[in-house]
Amino acid sequence: MSTPVQRIVLTGASGTLGGNFVRLAARRSDLHILALLREQSRPPELGPNIECARVNFEDRAAVMKIINDYAPTTLVHCAATGMDFPKPVWFDLIRFNVDVTVNLCEAAAQLPGCRFIFVSTGLVYGRQMRPLHEQDPVETLHPYGASKAAADLLVRAAAAEFGVPLTILRPFSFTGLGDDRNRLFPSLLRAAAAGEILRLSPGDQLRDHCSARDIAGGILAALLTPHITPDARIFNLGSGQAAPLRDVVCRVVSELGLKLRLDFGARGYGRHEPMHFVADIRNARTQLGWAPRHNLAHAVWQLAQASFPQLAVCEPLETLPT
């Protein structure tokens, strides 16, 4: 008996997480994906089960029509704005991360049985100074986190009102293929390629870093796991391991054999930056059967191979020790 094909509408395929999810999904004959791309976005790697459509997410009616015509079984919303530099205008960030998310949830509500998977962020949580659990309060002044927190609360309310099978995923820090803009690890590789000093914060903040491929695997696990509860499912996705950011960066530099001067303390901490940002991932382990498998340094190595080919880097071990 053949496996039923799931029809997926995906946003954010041009981003780091969405792109890694597409790479995983392209290997599967039981998934067919329609990737909705903003006009300026680069297209993902396509396969026989992946197609794309350019959309203006501000045109709600046009987006609704595309989704209704495709009739997906699941809508996976990875698209967001606000984590690259320069930062967007504060209210523009809110408009996209909140309004577009609510519109997509409404689209799912209009399709009988359509599931909605919303990729939120661990930055929604309030300060706890310990590993963060899915039941912790959603309260933050971090601009990106606040926009995702508002969307998080609204889609949970909408899902409860209209019976949408909702899964919310809250990734913590990650990097890998596609993360080639202005975040921490591409900035590290860019500085190494240019022979420049990388100016950093003191690096005492505790962090939980993961391969983007693993986080994408968590999205896939949520997609493939039956939604048998009427309530929203919420899962943290991260390494579950705490380490000072200084140690994380130095370990990656060492494993890649990079010749790079790191100036810790040359910059201050970011405004509203959490000092303890670590995931409790027990729910994802037990309910999704998911756990991180890949070495962070190898994810940075993959990024270097794809986006900074001029760099001579050593290939670290790919998988984490079991």
C-alpha cells in the first residue's frame, strides 16, 4: 500500500531553517511542497516534489487564494523578519511577524483538517536563569521575541476557537547552511576570510547552539507525528546543553582550525539580550522522538564550504557522540 502524500505549504524556504527543511523534504516521496516566497527572496534548491510561488504577503486575499487552490494538508510557517542586520523598523517587524502569521492561521482554519505548524522562537520566554520549559511564561521585551510571542498567543487563541490542529516550535540558537548574512557564525567566517579582528561581547551569556539541520529535522518530526490532541502542541528545539558563548565560539574556531583573533568584550551585550538562553528539550525527545544529532562545528564547516569557499577550514566530526 502506498503512503499518502502530504501537501505542504511552506513559508520561509529562502531562510536558514526553511532551506534546511526543504533539503530534508526533497528526499521524501510522501511530501509535496509549495514554497511561498517573497519577491526579493532567493529560491530554495528544488526537487521533483518542490514547487515555488512568488507572493506579496501583505496581499492577504492573494495569499489566501493560492493556499486554497493548493489545498494543503499542513501549513508550515517558517518565514519571519527581524534577526538579520540592519534590523527592520520596529513596527514593520511587528506587522510581518504578527499579521502574516495570523493570516496564515486563518487560511488553515478555512481548510478542513489542515494542520498549522508555526515556527516561533525561544526568545518568547521571560527571564528564568535556568533551562526554559514550554510552560514558562511568554513575556519578553526583546523586539523579535515580542513579535513572535504576540503571534504565538494569537494563533493559540485562534486554534482553540476554530479547531485548528496547531503545533508551535520554539527553536533556540542555530546555524548552518544558508546562515550567510550577519549573524554570529557567518560574521566569524567573514572576519576570518578578511583577516579582521572579530569584536564580540564578553561572552559570559549561557547559550544553547544547534545545527540548523537538526532544527529542520525537528520541524519534519512535528510534521510526521500525528496530531492526536485537541490542544496546541508546543516544543522547544535546541541542544539542551548550556555553555558560555565564549566557549562555544572558541570551540568552533578550534575545530575548524581558523586563524582568527577574537576580541571578547570589545562590544557590550545587546539590549534585552537574555543572559541564560538554554532549552529544556524533554518534550521534543519524548513526544516527537527528536534529538540533536549533528556537531555545531560541522554545521559551521558546511556554511564555510558553501558561502566562504576561499577559507581553508578543517572538517570536524559530523555527528555528536551518542
